[in-house]
Amino acid sequence: MSYSDLQNALSLAPECKFYTTAGGKSESDIKKSEQMLNIKFSKQCLYFYEKCGYLSFFGNEIFGINPDNLEILSGNSVAFALNNRETYGLPSSWLPIYDFDDGDMAYLDYSSLNDDNEPPVISAFFNGEEYVVSEQIAEDIGSFILKLVEEQLSNQPKKH
């Protein structure tokens, strides 16, 4: 629900099993990605890309950006978005950030910004003809990541 949710999520995430990041992205990679996608990243997205670049922990993967490698779609919001725009008609205002592995994907919907200019996280799937929104699952990327981190931490054994 706020920028503090993202900061909280990223401070808790290293406690999750199998925590991995890309270590942050450069300003040039971020700007190149924005240009390729024709999307101006929100404040939280910029922070996420600058600090982590990509985030993975215990089966959860928050996609990063890699504008210089469009061959591998998985985990790369730029490659995934560009491919699915061309192939399946993905709305140009949607940025894929998470695969639920059940047909649904989580997207940042830049067509609908909140009062802080943050896009909501929606769940949607391609039904063979078009993309169908299942639901809005978080107010912004910070609250989405925080929810995933908290779920993971509550499910993993406590350290003694």
C-alpha cells in the first residue's frame, strides 16, 4: 500500500530460503527498458530494479529487466512483454512481473495508477483469444512482494 511496504519486503526477503537477486540494474538498463516497453516505471519499480534487479526466493520469482537479452522470456519482464505483445496482443500498459504457474500471471497495470502513481498488480490469463483479468491482487508492487515474503516466512521453519 505504500513505498514502505516495498522497503519492508526487500529487507525481509533475505530471510527467505533460496534468496537470490541480480544485484540491481544500471540506470542505462532501466532507461533502455522503459524505452523498449514505452512505459515510464513507477517509483517503486525503479527502486526494485535499482536495488534487486530481480528477486527469487523459495519458488517465487519477481521478474527483472534485461533489455540486452530478449531470447529468454522467463524472469525478464522486457522480453516477456515484447514477445507477448507481438504474439498474443498483451496490452501495452501491462508489465509481467510474476508467473503463478497455473496459467495466470501477475502484471503491473500502468493504465490505472493510484494516488501515488503506482500501478496495481492484477492477475490475468490468455484464454486463447485475449487476455482476461482475474482480479486485482495488490495495490502496488510493494504490497505484492511483501505478501509473498510474509507468506514464505510464515511457512518456513523458524531458526533456533
